[in-house]
Amino acid sequence: MNEHFYALIMAGGGGTRLWPLSRREHPKQMLTLVGERSLFQLAVDRLRSFLPPEHILVVTGAEQVSPLAEQVPELPAENFIVEPMGRNTAPCIGLAALHLQRRDPQAVMAVVTADHYIRRVEAFCDALQAARAVAEQGYLVTLGIEPDYPATGYGYIRRGEPLGDFSGFTAFRVAQFAEKPNAETAVRFLADGDYAWNSGMFIWQVERIMEEFARWMPDFSATLAALGDVLGTPDYASLLARLWPTVVKKSIDYGIMEKAERVAVLPVDLGWSDVGAWPAVSELHTPDAQGNVLQGDVLTLDTTASMVFSSAGRLIATIGLHDLIILDSADVTLITTRDQAERVREIVETLHHQNRDDLL
């Protein structure tokens, strides 16, 4: 049934929002934040439930191939596709689609991420299979997360007319992609009932997405064509290294999805989190009786509603704290209130300006 079904895991990026545990050489997707498996390993595990390892591709930077491959030795080495540098999601997806089209011109391609968390794995697998059926009708399909609060940190998708039932899921034509809203607009979106969060997960026929690149991103499509001419030859790596820096950075949403005509959304409830900041990590855990989430060697007295992670082998002892996040790595200790945790990026930017790259 899944002979022509493949998945692409986008595994690039540095995950600065989870600094100091996430670093350039050990980014967010490599972290073990829940249970015993890293976010990347969990992403592969989900797909392995219905796809063979040969049908799971990974796009990442050259410096991350080796550590990622060590985490999932079951994936073939040739399934790791190297980007010389990150150019946002549209080029990342296009490069993978080029490789996949050469391997299987009839392929249907599911694009997922390496650094999200999904509680309802069976529902996720069922949703991808349903989305595949929609994609086989020529649609570019995206999974829309059913919202449960008026989030301002996600883009939204407004659904239009229904396209039918697919294995228990209803697909809708996409009426509009909306930017991250302000608080008032987010409340309106939630009350409207026709909006879903944009998950950044997509399903389409590889032939169809290549047609859309040719139509909406012709310069990039020409780059892909040039790479395709030498794919599988000794000239490929040098041409990729020469051409890739000239590729315009563009997201798949801006580059393709907001312009294409046959675009569908499948609203889903997956227990999904983009694990976008430390408070989101805390929400993945069941707190103790005092509302704390603790990991590693931690001792607390009169401490409530806090998250304390010790990953450096040191004891962290707290007294009389409330609503704090404390993260201890080998060379950095971060202490913040929960409501200020999103500002970790500012610390990373400051360190960058100070040329303290050893801490990044």
C-alpha cells in the first residue's frame, strides 16, 4: 500500500529557543526532552510504524549528518540529503524532492519536522495516510492543528469548502493562510471555528510540488534542474556547493502554498507541540505534587510551579522559589521566570554580538 509513499524529515536549524541545552553542534532535535528518545528519534519512530527505513529521508546540514545518523542507524546513509547551508523550508523541500523524483517519479511525499512532539502517534499516522489520498487527487495538502486556545505564536489556516471524507478525516479547500495574529485576532480566529494552526507538515505528489516550483519559483527551479543534470555523478557536490549560496531564502508557505490553487487542509487533533520554548517543554511532562517538573540531580524545598533541569551532573538545590525555569548545562546556567523564557533568543543574539561562539 505504501510502495510510493515517502517521508522527508527536515532536521536543520539550531533551535536557539531551547538554549543553553540546544547548541549549533547539538541542536534541539537531538535533545532528549521526554522519555529516553531524542525528538529526532521520536520523529523517525512515528514514521517507522508504517514506512520502511528506505522510505524515510532526512535533510540537514553536513555537520549534523553524523550525529543524526548515529541516533538512527536503521536509516540508509544515502537517505541523508545535505544542504550546504540553510535557505529556509522551500529550498530544503525542493532539494529533497529532486532526489526523491529521481528515485521514484510516482512518489507521494510527506514533509514533517524533526523537532516537534506528537502525543497521539496513531492519529498522526492515520492523518498522513488520509492526506496521501487527498494528495493523489492532485492537491497540495497541509495538516492543520485544531486550536485549543488563542495562540499568537502560530500562523493560521482558514478552511473553505469541504472536499470529502478520507478515512475518517474531512479535507477542506484552503481559503486563506493567515500570519501570526495579535491577541485580539487570535481570539476571533478561535471563536470563528474555521481556523487551524499551521503545523508546517505537508503531503503532496513529488511531481506536483516540482510543477509548483517551476511556476512560482522559476529561478530556484532552474537551479534544481541544473543539479538534476549531475545528480548521481562526481560533479554534483561541487555544483551544489557553488549554486546553493545563490538560492533565495524563502519558506514553503510564502514560496508556494499561499499562491498555489489546489491546496487542501486536513484539520487534526494530534496532541501536537512545536516545543518552541522552555515552557512548552515543561508542558510535555506531568508535574509533581508541587507543580514542578524536575530532571537530573535536583533537590527542592518550598519550590512550586517550576522547571529545573540538571544535565551537567551537578546537584541543583532550590529553596522558596515559584514559577521559575532553571537549566544547567556543562558551561551555562540559565535562570528565568516562565513568562520571560521566550527571551532566550535575546541572550543568544547578545552572545553572538560578543563573539562568544563557544557558548552557541
